[in-house]
Amino acid sequence: MIAAYIDEFIMLCAGAWMTAVGFGYVDLPVPPNQPWLGNLVRQFKWMGPLLVLIAVILGVAAPG
């Protein structure tokens, strides 16, 4: 039971980090020869909040 909450906490932290990087609050330097990484960072704007939402839903729906 506690392992599920740890997993959701890690998901919540990863989603918060992805959101911060996607919206530019945390800088993630992209080397000029890797444009795919810049594209991935732009996708963090929607992936981060989605991951936070999934973590919260799983945390609320977890059997107690």
C-alpha cells in the first residue's frame, strides 16, 4: 500500500518538473545539434500537467 503512494509521489514530482521545464521556469539547455530535444521540451507543456493529474487521480482512487 505504501509503495503505491511512493510511486504516485514520484509521478507527481516528475510532472511538476516537466511542467516547470515546459513553461520555462527551469532551464534545460538544448544543444544546437539536437533539435529533437527542443521539440520534446516543448511537449512538456501538456505532458507535465497530465502526469500531475494522473498522479492525483491515482492517489485519490487508491484503496485505503
